[in-house]
Amino acid sequence: MRRLVFPLLPVLFAAGLIGCDTTAPTPETQVVVEAYLQGGAAMSPIRLTRSVGTNEAYVASETAVRGATVEVHRLSDGGTPAETIGFTEQEPGLYRPDTSSRVRPRATYELSVTTPDGTNLSATTTVPDTISIVDATNTTAVHGDTTRQPSFTITPPASDREQQAVLVITATSLADFGRPASQLARGLTPFYADLYTPDEDSIRTYRTTSSGVRNEANFTRDANGRITTDLPWISVAFYGPNEIGVHVIDDNLFNLIRSQQAQSPGGPGGGLGPGEIPNVIEDVEGGTGVFASYVKATRDVTIQCPPSLAPDECPAFAAFP
């Protein structure tokens, strides 16, 4: 199973998009957009880079698209711009909004990019409705105990979509990451302890990990439409205090995650033979990448070490009270 990093998705999906041809066996260089709008939060920055060949190293600063004209339009119900936010390049390839603007849940946003060489790129996203956690159970739990998993009930997100609701559950360790990596590594849960290679990985890449997409088969609804979902243990990388995020994601992000998982040997649908692996699904015209949105609600939990671990095997920040 492949780990997902969220909301640090640009780090993950940049690599996924570079090596995956969505149009032809030998793709030409394309402009790659990376932007994730969070409903209710400030407008996020937008990164523009260029794709590289499968045998080339991808370094964001070296592949940055410089000097582009970047705008995001909030569209009215009739599809015309109701608000326009301009963006200015403040670091190579990284464009930040010129004015303070909060992303409106249930609003549709359109991205417009024109590069100095005349390439035009566009994409749209409809932000999911805001949610809140109305109940949380087992907020102190022993890792791996399937009889008392933390669970969260969220308000039903209003939506014009006919598709099922799609969630992503994340866990972000609240441990002090100023500690030496060797100490933090002792706090990794078994699955991630097996993945972690000190000589190749940064321990910080495991700080936020994800369940992947979860649909109606993974949660229940009550008579009022409220959704209750358990915390999948696979989404927890560290013992101790964690912030659990319940995310409702838009169609663009859902399509990208599920199609990328199909390309991963360890993901659902992985292991397909040549010619059978589906293309990454992305919704960018004139380029590639992702312009997507989500909303989230959070709650803190404490994940304790299993009783089978000796006291010296359980890190101090995850010890039993």
C-alpha cells in the first residue's frame, strides 16, 4: 500500500505526473500546475513547473515556469467572473495571491495561466461544502485495536453532485519534530517503521499520512445524513498525539488520487500489465497537473503503544498516561 502525504500533495503528485504520459508514448514538455484550495481558508499559492523526461531528475526550482500571468476567477452562477484574484511570482515558479481572499465553500473557481511563450492553461474546481465534526469517540486508543478505533461523525456536506461523498482521512503527528530523527523514528508505527530508510528518507515526510480515498463502503450515514467513519490504522504513522483531519475532496482530486493509485504497484489496481495501466486523470486544459479543492475538519487524538511493547520500546511522547 502506498502512503499518501496530505495536504503536502504537491510533493507527491509532482513526481506522479512527471513520469506518467497522459497523451502519447513520448510526451513533450508540458506546463504542470499544482494548486489545492481549502474551503474557508486563505487562497493558496500556485506552483508552475515543466514536466521532464522519465530519466531526468525533477527539481522544482530548475523546472520553474517564470514570468507567467496567473489569475483565479470565482465564477457566478451564470459562469461569469464574480471576483478575480491576481497572483505574483515571489519565488521561482511559485505564485502567491496579490490580495487577501478566502476560498468560499461550494463556489466554482477558474484558473487562467498565460506563459511568456504564449501557452494558455486553464482549469476549474468546485469547492466542497464546509463540514464539522459533531462527535468523536475513542480519542485515546491503542494502535491496532480494531475494537476501539477512533471514529468521527461529520455533518452532511451539502452538494449538487450526484456522486457519492468521498473522504480522505489524514493523521498529522503533533510530536516535537525538533527532536533528532533517531528519536522520532522510534515513534513510528509498524507499517511505517518498515518503510522508513534513514539513508534515503526524511522523517518529516511521514509526519502527515493519509488513508487514501474512502467512499460509501468505508463509512455509514444516519437518518440525518451525518457520516461516521473510523480512523484507518494505516493512516497513522506515529504513536502519541496526532491531529486527525477529515477531508471532503472535489472531483479533480478524487480522480487524480484514484487513477494514480491504479498506477502504483502497491495501490488498488496495481500490478497491471503494460498497456493495461490507465492514464492519470487530470482536469487541466493546455497543460497537466492538478487544480483542486477540499474542506476539512480536525480533532486531536492520542495513539498509545500496544501493551506488548516494553517501556523502553515505546517513545516518551507516546507512553501510556
